[in-house]
Amino acid sequence: MKSKWYKLKGEAISYRKRGYSIRMIEKLLRIPKSTLSNWFKDVKLTRSQTNKLEKKQKNALRLARLKAVLWHNQQKKKRIEFAQNDATITLKKINIENPHIIELALAFLYLGEGFKKNIETAIGSSDPSILKFFVAALKHIYHFDSTNIYCQLNLRADQSPTHLIRYWSKELKIPKKNFKYVSIDKRTLGIKTYPHYKGVCQLRCGNVYIQRKLVCLSKMFCKKIIDKYLS
């Protein structure tokens, strides 16, 4: 039994012999790909036509990938904006002038990022905003003088200690003289560092009482929430 597209078979084969792709003929004549593939099984294309079709397919694949990346980036941007809007709404409900809230936030930051085995209050990060918050919270909650914070930099082999001491000193508003030690990772010799990476800066306050209180506060708060909502 002949298909309803049979009357277009001659035209379809003519397109194919002229080097048209099956996808192009499918769009032009609205004939299913499976039918076209069956009609074209004995149609031989020249090497030039085959190369041209392969080139078109590669370009089409490249464009499809670019479109997919663009679409995913747009969706990601929308999801980030949605999260930022929700975060803004939540933040408006929090009194950031309440010292207890700031101290609790500092306690959880310390639980995640702070040094807990050392007999001192210390933290390390490559993110300036984390360390800025740490310094600001210490100053506000404990009236800790930032000039009493001592710093250590852990850098990659191609990074300049002088330049990065200047960078972190300016960011954290801590005197350059307080940067007592710079460690260079020799394993990174010959490997180029991304411009945005400024190494890891460690801040050491010496005061072990603050460390102990922050760790106790964060763990006790965790227990309260667990006991209330997970029991």
C-alpha cells in the first residue's frame, strides 16, 4: 500500500540528489523522516555533497549547543534573581542591630570556617566578605581592636606577597605590619592562577574565650532546634 506522501517521492528524491539533508526535505515537504530514509536508501551522494551535509550538521549542532547554554544561563539567572528576592524579604524581617543575632551569625560562621583545634580564635578564607564580617562582628560584639588581629597568607607560587598583603590589608582594614607570615605552595609552580583568586587569608586573634563561646553557642542553638523540630 502506497503512503499518502508517495506522490511527492520523485520531488523528494530530486532534492536529495541535489544535496539536501533529510531534515531540510522533511521541513520542505512535511514528510516523516522514517519515510524519507526508506526512499533515500539507494540514493548516492557525491563526496562533495556528503562533506557539505556533514559541515552543516556540525554547524547546526554547534548552534544548538550555544542556544542550550544561553537558555540554561537565562534560567539560572532567573533562579538566582528569585532566590535574591526571597532572601531580601527574609532579611527585612531581621533586626541586624540586635547584637544577639549578629553573635549567633558569627557563631555559625565560626562553626563552619573557624579554627577549633587551636587554642585561639582564628579563621581562614579566600572570600573577603567572610573575613570582613568576622572582623566587623568581633569589633561590634566584643569590642575587639582589629589592630590586634594577626594575619597569615597562603599563596600560590605565581602570586606576589607584597601585592596581596596590600590587597588584604586594604580590604580588612588591618595594618600591613600585622601580616606576619606568608606561605607559598610550591606544588603550584608553573600553574597560572586565576586573577580573581587572592589566596587564603588567616586571621588570628589569640583570644580563646571568644572561640569557646562561639562554638558553644552554635552547638547549643543547633540542639535547641533539633529538640524542638526533629524530636
